[in-house]
Amino acid sequence: MKRSPLLFVLFVVGLLLIAGCGAPPTQPAAPAEESQPAEEAAPAAAEPEPTPTPIIAELGTGDTQLIFWHLLTGPDGVTMQAMVEQFVAENPDISVRIESMPAGIYYDKLLTSMVSGDPPDVFIVHEFNTAGFVRQGVLRPSVDLFVSEGGPLPDDDFKPELLERLEFDGVRYGVPLDNLGWGVWINRSLFEAAGLDPDTPPTSGEELIAMAQQLTIDANGNNAASPDFDPENVAQWGFTVSNPKNLYQSVLWQFGGDIFNAEDADALLDEAPALEAAQFLYDLIYEYHVSPPPSGFNVLQAFGANQLAILPYGTWGLNFMKNSEIDWDVWPMIQVGPNKGTRMSSHVLHMPTDLDGEQLEAAKRLVIYLSDNGLTWAGSGQVPARFSVQEQLDPEVDRAVIVFAESFLDQGRLEVPHPGKDEIAASWEPEIGGSWDNVTPVEEALATANQRVQDVLDRFAR
């Protein structure tokens, strides 16, 4: 039986009570899960939906059973299950029970399992959430899995900045499975119909605006650069502004800003770069009329229906593209500010701190297997974390993954780590989204978001 110290239980209970005292955002804070293509806009309020039930798969018949939890509930979860099926086929002494669940309930259930002293043997935590779990003392260090400490995984096979984000007080936690993040998907047919070259991405904000105007068409056939264009009757959009976590942060970094400064515990959304980034995206909607307001607009549905030409979206969109009938392609994130920058993250494989004996050895084998087989994982659209696996990608079959991999190497940025990352995100993302829907003026939205982020930072600093 796994046990959790009483002090940890009391700490978590206290943390939850404190978190519950924060001021609520003006809109529900429910950012889309990064690992699956989910609808960007929530439907109109109705009766509360029931809590989703975890998807469970029992694989293998080995006497040593591992419990593996993850939040890959889209097509990437199918790829993960196929990998684990192959693992148990090659390791017949081990069986694996997989439980997958949406991000909205995943972290709560994972925390509860830690409190109860019965966590899964292997589980995935986003890189940006690792700090919170380390702070609570529930993660097993992973140093013995790497070559530097006698393990099989080469340290220099991973992005150095990513490994640094997983090190706390000189100790590394977890093994990165992938690099996931933000880029641009395009509809080549719509480009060609507009007389534009789909192989020449824009290199500035001005070029993006001009291109998106040519690609935004009203019901009468006029594009958004035409004096006869009707912005109230758009049949085809050139661009879409959605997903604050990924799009706004990427553009914010390009303008030289950030959400907060961890060293000084200062919120930064009241500074000039934050306003420049937010205003640029707002103007794409309401000044240039090349993007719809995000509320009620399903970006994947529009893209699949040939009604959207340029779609900023994540690596996890690949399976959607493969299953569509459109002539799609992929670009790196467009640089609209003076700096390069696109948001990236990682699904990180972890084990609980008190795992030992046969369970520990079996869990290590699973983690190492998943890391070694990143080429299979690339079929989900996520970029394998290891450089040696990236080098094996097929330029034709894996073109999208290669473009994302090169983009992340060139301009990928990780969020500033913080143990209250989820609370911070819930403090600012709804405000930015509200400004895009014209619910709140841009400056007011940023002021509110900045104060709420500062409140979280102050609470954790005490």
C-alpha cells in the first residue's frame, strides 16, 4: 500500500481552500486541452454537463500491473494506446491499465490520488505544471534514467531548455515525451484561388494583414481590401484569432513581453508589449475584419469546410488534417512582432515518489520504451522530444511534424514556470478572450487580468 504523509494531506487541503478564495474571472476559465482538437468556443449555457468518465483500457496479462494515467483524449490517445499495446507484447510479464481523461478533470483526479496515497505508477504532466507537483513533493526524481546518472537516456538528446525547466534545486523530474505547441495550418486551395503563393508565408504583421485581406471574401465575392467589402456578410475568413493560451502568448513574446516575472513576482500585463500584442490581434477582428470574433466560431469546422484560409493551431491538429478532404499545409508560427516566438510545451512522463520494487522497475521500462519509440508517437502530430528520433522523420510522411520541430528549435519558447500555473492561466486567459469578443475594451481587460495575476503571485509569495 502506498502512503502519503499527513502533512502533505493538510498542505493540499489548505492549498485548495486558498485557491477557492480567489476572485472569479469575468468568463469561465476553461482553456481547450492542448493534446486534442477541441472546439474553441463553448456552447451557450445550459444544464450542467455530467463529469466525464475516464476512458479505461486493460492491456496485457502480465502479473506486474502498471496503472498509467494521461490526458490524451483526442486521436493522439489512440496512438498512445497502440504504443502501450506494443509495449506489453514485447514485455509479457507486465500488464498496463490505461486511464485517460480530459484536462478539465485530469489534474484534480491526479491530485486526489496523491492525497489518498494511491497515485498511478506512470502519469503525464505538462511541463508547465511540473513545478506545482514538485513543490508538493509527490514526484520521483528521474536522474537515474539519464546517461549522466547511469541510465539509458542521453541527456544531450533533449532540448536543453526543456530539461532545465524540469530541474528544481539541482534535481531533474520526469522524462519529456514530446514537444507540442503552436504553428499555422493553411488551405492551399484558397491561396491559389486568391492568386497567392502558399509556399511564401508572411514575414511581418503588415504582410499578414495584407495576405489575410486578400483571403477574406464576402458573400458578393469582394475581398477585405475592397471598398465594396461587406464585413457583416463574410463567406470566407482569411485568419482566425482564438486560444489566448497559445496565440496571445506567442504574439506577446514577439512584442517583447510576458505574463509575469517569476523572479520579482510581478505581473507584466500592464506594460506596453502586452497592449501592443492584444491590440494587434483585436484589430485583425474589428479593424481589418479578417478574423471572426472567437465566440461561437468553430475553427476546425470552418477550416474543414473551406471557409478559413489561415489557421493558427497546435501540433495536435495533424490527425484532423489527415482525416479532412482539404489541400492543407503547415507553416511555422508567423512573426508579427520584432522578436521570434511561439509557445511550446511538453507532455512529461512521471512516476510517484514512493514507487519501489517490481512496480518501479516495470514503470521505468514503460517510460524508457515510450521515449525510445518517439517515431511512432510522431504519428499523433506531436514532435518527439529526442533529437535522434526527429532525425528519423520522413520528409514526406512527417512533413508537418518536421516543420513544427524546426520551428520549436528556432523560435519555441516555454512558459515561465510557477507552482500556481493553472491559477495564473485562469486569471488572464478569459480576460483576453473577452476582449476578442468585444465584451471588454482591450486596456480594461489587460488591467483586470494584470491585477488577478498579481493576486495569485502575491498569494504564493506569502
